[in-house]
Amino acid sequence: MTTRRKALIAIAALVALGASTPALAQGACSGEPETYRIKVRVNNAKVPEGVEMGGQDASTVRVCPGDTIEWQFVGLPLRIAFNNGSPFDGELPISSNGKLSGTISESASGEYKYDVIVVGGGILDPIIIVD
């Protein structure tokens, strides 16, 4: 079997298994807490197009209890909303200056889908995974 055919078979197998973009993470949950700085990208109409961290897609981020997440967007008020439980102790306020942050609760575990809401713009729905 040729190398190209093997590569195509491997890609097809990943697609069949529902493989997705890997979650961004700084490291294992042992050691000092990390700070994750997530930038919200918007288009000219102020509609959110994505979230990134260090120039990479951050639609799924893997974190640990005690880590801090900072969302950054300059221009319009920003809101982060969790509809089915939050990994933080309480709700995050609406940001008037385009920056929000919170520390992951020690009791948080699992997946947390959330909405990034740019007031007057639109909504994104990334995921935080707490190990």
C-alpha cells in the first residue's frame, strides 16, 4: 500500500470516528495554576467569529481547577454566559471594557459549553473542559 493511500485511510478513519480539533491546554493538572488569555475575534459588523489563544483556535480549551481564564475584546461590552452550570463560583459580570476573567472552581469537572456574547453583535459557543 502506498504512503498516500495509508494517509487517506487514516484521515477517513479519523473522520468516521468524529475526530475534532484538539483542545488547547498548557499542561497536566499538577503544579502552579495557569492563566489562559482568550481573544475574541469579531468581523467588521461586530459579530463574533471565533476565539483564539496564542494565534490558535480556542473553541475548546482544557483547564484545571485553580486556573484563570481571561477573555479579551476591545470595542463593545462582552458577556460570558453558561447555560448548564459554570466552572466558576458564580456568574461572571458583563464587561464594559472588553475584558473578563474568572478562576476555575476547585469543584469544577467535565465539559462546560458557554456563550461569548458581544453586546450589539452576536454569539459564539465554545467549550471549557476541566480535568
